[in-house]
Amino acid sequence: MLRRALALLVLIGLLSTACTSRSEISASTDNNRTGPQGSLLPPTDSESDFGPDEQEAPADEHLDDGRLVVQSADFQLSTMLPNGAEVTRLTEPGTLNTQPSWAPDGSRVAWVAVDEATGETSIAADRFDGSDFREIGVDKASFYLYWDPSASRIAHLSSSTGGIDLGIAELLGEDGPTNRRVDRGQPYFLAWGPNGDELLVHASGFRLDRIDLGNATIIVDDFPANFGAPTWLPDDSLMYADIQDDQQFLVTTGDAGEGRRPLIAYDGTLRFSVSNQGNRIVMQAGPAGDQDAVVTASAGLTPAEDDAVLIAKQTQTTPAPELQFDDSLDAIDPIESGIPYLMGTFGGEPFPLSNNPAVAFFPSPDGQAVAWLEESIILPNAMTLQFDANGQRTILPPFILSQQLRQNYLPFFDQYSQSHDFWSPSSNLFVFAGRPAGSSEPDGIWVFDRMTGEQRRISDGVVASFTRTPQASGARSAL
């Protein structure tokens, strides 16, 4: 029993570390904001109530909605259809299992496992039906997993005495599972390249580099602006934040980082998420004081010294190119701080989604809808989940999110939106975890159907995410 308690305490401590030393993003509940109103079309507000549980829908209803992986309150994992049917357990008591992450083709789930008896940690993976278990031991429990586009490698982050370590685990290699450390920094944000052989990393608040798995590093930008996670788009262009003439901009580039085209200007710190199809961006600038949520100091050596030592030992570094900043466009007025905006990746006028700050936001895979969370102005510790779908706005009743979702996922939503899908592949369903405000029931997994406006509880659980593709749909899957 003592070993089990110790293993649990160690795991919770590691997960609370997350990508920075901060556990939450501050969000104002000021409802007196007088900023702009707007959407793609004039919004039509509609209030949706939590109704009684309905009978399970036929499995055929969810052929295009993929499959869910669910983490329970006792750290066990299972997969199921979005209506709660066809449950398959992936783990058994004796291990504490966290951070479930779908491979992009839906073929496998990876997770972090801690043996309760020995405290040994590993990265494990299995097919969605539990038929092909693999694992590799790691020195320290990782707190974040991110599959590459080819579904063969897993980038993982773990705490170290020098900051945050980036490792690459390969569980399906011909010579058996392998794992190696490739970089270090704190905080640490990353994006896989479209071919799965390079990573774009924003580390320690001052590095923006491309790292290929052949141990070569290309400096993309010596001094990027204040922001969180960068994005490597499917067309091989990059999206990040840069500085020109003392003004911060969200920019896109040409192939592999050539040139910079400004999309919006902002003050403070920027967080943004891009739809899976790469056609829509949701963004929000925070006050200058929120930079602490992105820029923190590593323990031991300073980030600059620690990063320089590791890169010099493991990589061959190419200096930053002479980047050309496209100044042919008219001056761009900064977006207002503390308001979530939606815009296309090719530019255009950004549309404010709300007058209130968003705690986290997630564009749907097809870019036609956005889900975001706001702090409730009525109930403490509660949030409202809101949706905008081509101007049609829906606001769900106040909800108490699970502690795991609120503390370990939402503060780093821009990173998780690249590796985890809370929208279904059809862009119709959205999954979240917790309980309605005022309810004493245990945390559960809730699915909202934006076509019908209904949401219902399908299972106990504290975190869930969808496959990126619809193929992993139980027995009908060809995988």
C-alpha cells in the first residue's frame, strides 16, 4: 500500500509540472468589457440544458466519428465509441496510466505507465482493441506524448534537473523499441513536420529551431516574439510569432520557414490554435504579465547555458537564415487583449468570438466551428463551454471540469490541440470531462452534438479524446 501511495504521489507531481512551472492560465471574469462583438455571421445565442440520459444510439450513427480513449479516475484506460458502446480495456490495475494519445491514423494509443509496486515508468502503446501491446522503459515519467504523422515515433516531454527533456520513442522498430533524448529547455513547445522526420521547437522562450532526427538543428528565428506553441502546417509552411520594428506579429512562412508574412499584430503574449485542415486560426493575446505562463527559468543551469551545452554535444547547428519580412501590406492594428478571435490562415479580418477572455479554445478539424471555455461569472470554479459554427452560437450550462483536464491540459491547450482531438473526425461531436455545476455525481465523459444541440454523459472518466480519423470504429475498422 505504501508503494502504491508513493507511486501515485510521484505521478501526480510530474503531471502537475506540465510544460511550464505554472499550472493555470489566468482568465478574467470581468463581464463589463466593451470590446467588439462579432462572428462569421451575427450570432444567434441559444441556451442548452443538460437533459436526462438517453438510450444508446446505434453504433452505425458514429461511423464517421471515430473512437474515444478514456482515462478513469483510478488511472485506467479504455476505448469506446462516442455513444459509450464497444468498450475495450487497455490497462489493468497494478499500473497508473495517464496521458493517453492516439496515433494520427487511429491505429494505436500510447500512454505513460507507472508500476505501482516498483515505481518503474514506461511509455506503452496498444491497438485500440488491445491486441498488440508494446512498451519501453524510461528513466522518468513523461507528462506529454505526441505521435509523429507517420504513427511510428512518439515525442515525449519529461522533467529533469536541467529543465524539460525532449525524447523520441520508437516502439515499432524492426530491432525492438528504442528511446533517446534529443533536446532540453523550459518551457518546451513543439510541432512535428508533415513528413515526421523533423520537429519545430519553441524552447526556453528564446529558441525557435527545426530539429531533424539526424541530429541537425536549423535556427528558424534567433529572437521570436512572446507566444506558446508553434505550428507546422501540412503545406510545409510554419506559423509562429515574430518581431519586426518593435511590434509583435503572428506570421506564416514559405516552405520550411522561408520569409515571413504577418497576419495580425498583438501586444503581450499570444496563444493560438489551427484547425487540422489548416484553414482556420483561433487566437488570443494576453496581458504582458501573462508572459510568465510561457517564459520560465530552468532549475540548475540557466536555460541559455543548458540548451547551448546540450545542442553543442548532440547536434550540428545551422545559423538562422536572413529572413525577409513582407512589409507590402498596410499597417495592421493590434488585436484587443483578452478576446478570442477567429480568422483564416490566408489572412483577412479577424472576427472576435466573445467579449470575455477564453481559457482555452479548439477549432474543429474542418475549421467550420470553434469550441472555447470561459470562466463562469456566476459560479466559482465553474466554466461555460461555448461554440460558434458559422455564426450560430451555443452556450452550455456552467460545468465543473475534471481536475486533470483543468490543471494538466487546458493551460497548454495550444500544444494539446496539435496532438489530441477533442472534436470528432466529422467535426460534429465535442468531448469534455467533469460534471454539471451543482451536481454531486462523479466526473464523467460528456459528448456534445453540435448538430442537435444535445449533450449527454456516456461514461465515468476524467479525460477523453477522439481519434483523428474515423477508421478506428470498432469491428468495422480495417486497421
